[in-house]
Amino acid sequence: MTTPRWMRISLVGLLFLSAIANMRKGVFEWAPVLCLGLMFLLGVDRRQGESMTSYFRNPRVIGTILFGLCAMLGVVYNIYTLATH
């Protein structure tokens, strides 16, 4: 099941606006939100009948995975800085 195009575009726009609004707060507090927006922007659904190896060799899928990992690491970093300060 895929999400409608308008929903993906509006979610990405909302995440980018949130990242821009958070740039004033701290040095890297906005980075996870920006990476999450880029992850949703690049997101590719797997086509029916496509093998897993050919799906994961797609550069857009690799970029989606990397932006997702960066978003998770950024959230962990933000939680760490929140707990230590």
C-alpha cells in the first residue's frame, strides 16, 4: 500500500518547515527532522515481483536508509544532550 502523493509532499514540507524553525534552538537539534524529511522525500516503494537484491541496490533506497539512520542517531544525540544539560 502506498501513500498518496499529496500526503508525502505535505509531510515533507511540514518537516522542512519544522527543521527551519528549529535552527534557532541549537546547533544540531534540527538535523534529525531534516533527515526525516529527506527520507520521506526519497522513499521508494518496492515493485511487485522485484527481488530484494535489486531493490536494495537502488541508490534512492540506499539514500533513504542512510537518512533514516541519520535521523535515528540525531534523535539519540538530542536525548543525550537533553539528559546531560
